[in-house]
Amino acid sequence: MLSKDQRSYILLHGVPEPALFDKFKACKVKACVIPEGRPDLKAAQVNSRAMLKRGMAPVLIADNMAGFMLYRSMIKEIWLAYQVGDDHGALCDIGALIYAILGKKHGVPVYGYPAAEKRRFIGKPQEIFCFCQKRIAPRDIHGYVPLLEWVPGTYIKRMYE
């Protein structure tokens, strides 16, 4: 499924308002790279369904695969779903800052688009202790689960409303 063509994919992080998928379809986007979106994997589930519904191919990757794809010049744009944003930056799902930094380093434009729904700032430790309802972490440990982070405006080419 992965193309060897240079700059052939859009990377979509977070869960944007559905209108973004219509925008992609109107621009004849054929495929989008979707990071899994831990801890809840919601981005992978929601975005994949929205793309399939519109006849586009979702390409699901592990979160850390994006760096490799940018290094290999396989990404042409990065889109971040944001909770709130302005010229100073945007509050996005955790992981967005590294995508923005990588985008700047590799000369790939980063865009912001409103998120479909608001998220909590901090998740419950249980959300990282379990995967697919099965506990993967030992008992008697503590966990910290940030769900949002700030992306400075210097990394974002344009914010859509």
C-alpha cells in the first residue's frame, strides 16, 4: 500500500471535524496516513471510517512511523486537529508537537483544523495500563497520561476555522 512516490501522502493527526474529509475528497486526495492515536486509538477508528465512507484509503501507522516517512520524503502535508488555536499556536492531541517539529525540519507544511470534539487534558492511568481491555502493565505502578499539548504557531503554516 505504501507508495514509493515522493511526497505522496497527507498525515492526519487527531480527529478533525468531518468537513476536513470532504475537503480532502474535493481535492482528490486518494490516501491519508493516520497515526494510531494512543492511548485510546480513537483517531485510527474514526478517521479510517470517515475516509472509507468517502472512497479514500486510510494508511494506518504506528505513531513513531511518521518520522521515518518524513525522512523518506513520503509526506507532503501534515494536518493537526486542534481544540483551540490562534496565531500563537494550537492545543492539539498529544503527539502533535513532534509532528510539527518534524514537519518544519523536513520542509513539510503543517496545517491546523478544528477537532470534532473536545478532549480532557489528562487521561486516567488505566488508559495506558490496558490495551484492548487487557492489562499490560504490572500492578502497583503509577501513570501519567497527558492527552493534549501546545503546538507553537511558528510550526503551523495555516489555521483553518
